[in-house]
Amino acid sequence: MRIALDAMGGDYAPKNTIEGAVLALKEFPFLEKLFLVGDTVAIGAELKRLDCKDTRIEIFHASEVVSMKESAAKAVRHKKDASICRAVDLIKNGSAHAVVSAGHTGAAVAAAVLKLRTLKGIERPAIVCLLPTERNVFVLIDGGANPDSTPGNLVQFAIMGSVFSEHVLGYKSPSVALMSIGEEDTKGNDVTKEAFKLLKVSGLNFRGNIEGHDLFENPAEVVVCDGFTGNVVLKTSEAIAYAIFSWLKHELFKNPIRSLGAKLAEGAFRSIRKKTNYEEYGGMPLLGVNGVCIIAHGASSPLAIKNAIRAATESIKHEINPQILREVQSYNDKFAAAPTPVQ
């Protein structure tokens, strides 16, 4: 497997990205090649600091970086030598099988769509987020690629999320739910109400609408929403998890008795912390583009980068794109004569 890493993408690049790359090379012997895309001097300095001489590394120079404040589409069009653009180019020309970036999410999405195009039958790509529950994890799609979506887009997201849930997470006939403000099909805005009708006859294992309080108490394997809603849910969930652990730490060390209890329960706290830690999940796949693209958290640690590279190898191994193509084609064939097509 050959992976292209946007070495300059992220709040702490290239330090964390290169450290994460080195961790991945140590842990994943099946990596055939790891392209480090970005400023050659900066990348070389980090590799020297880490005393890494792995022959599977190839540095691919890029002189520009897309900053978080820039317009994604404009930056991708005008900064041809940006690290994310050059990294995606490596997929386009067949040198790499996947790209990983912790940089500007919009730029990563724009570069992937403009350079790789979407899969046949897919109008817009979507970001997959994995969120934990007490017993397992579920797919939230879209996590931020599309602030506005049509009912047809939401059906496509459901199809892609179901494929990922079945082939990567191992759920057989994963249940699909639509994020809304009530369980009844009459609840929601015009987009969700129309999407409900389409999903009901889609052939997917559609269980209906799901509300916010059901996400972690009674979740479906796949939860579908537009990217605006999904990104708010994702970041709110991260913030709540962080806040709860901060509150617990403050309360548990108020006196010696509580501190002793905390020490006795340390293993349980550590397990829950690991389950809710985004670093363990690494990165979020961008489904629907003609290639494998993993989007990591902007503040990714070396551990998160390593796991984002792992996520890229899993998407390659499970051949997600051919599975999506088959399912979308099957849906479109089934509803070819319908007045409201999936696109």
C-alpha cells in the first residue's frame, strides 16, 4: 500500500505529521511507500531529529500550504503547488493509493473532488465520522463536507454509510436512521421530510428518524444528516466528552477519600477515555470520490496521524469504492423510472 501524507497540514505540522508517519512505519510493515508531501527542508529536519532513515519514505516537495483562513476552492485553484494538491495528484497519477491530511478540511474535499472527481452515480462526497456508544461505534454521515444537502444527497450518504458500516465495521444489514427533530415522518424541514420518503422505499434497512438524545442511547448503525448538522454534532460530542472528564477530575480530587476511589476506578476511567478519544480513530474517510481520502483532526497528535494512516490502509483493503459503485448502481437501476432520482 502506498500512502501520500500531507506533511504540512494541521495545527502542529510538520512536527506531529512526521512523528505520526514514523510511528506508522514502525507499526505497519505492510506499508510499501509513504510519500511525505510538503517543504523538503522542514520534512528533512524532522526526519533527522527523529533519526528516521526508513527507505519506504519518499519526500515529494510542495512549496505552498493552504491556511485555515483561506477559501478552500480558491486556494485549490490558485495554489497549484500546495501540499494537499500535490498529495492528491499522487493518487491521480497512480503513484499513491490514498491520501491523508490534517489540514484545511474544505481544501482536502475540494482537491479530491476537482482532481479525482466523484464516483459514477455520486453527486457529492461525504465525510464519515465514527462515534462511540457503550457497546460499539456507529457511523455519522455527513460530518462536514456539505453544509447544504438535497434529499437525494442524503440517500446517497445513507448508501455510502451502509457500505462502510457493513464492510469496514462488520455490521450485517446495518440499520439507517435520519437525523431530525422528532421520530414522526412529519417532523423536520422540507429536506428531511422528503429524504424520509426516499429512504423508506430505498431498500436500505431504514428505521426512520432519530433525535439527538437517541444518538448514544439507542443508535442506529448509520445516522444520516447534512454536513452542517453532522459537524455540529461531532464537535459538540467532542466538547462534552472533554468537559465531563475535566469535571470528574476536578470533583474526584477534592478530598483524599474521593482520590482513593478515583485510583481504584482508574482502569474504568482509562477505558472510557480511550473510547471517546478521537486520536484512537485517527481520521474520517471522505466517501464518494474516485480514490481514498482520509481527513484527520486539525489538532492531530502523532498518535492520531498514525491511526489516520491506518484508516487509509483499511479503506484500501476493504475496497470501499467498488462496493459503493455497486450499491449506487443497484439503487439507480431499481428507481430508474422514479420521478425523483437519487441525484
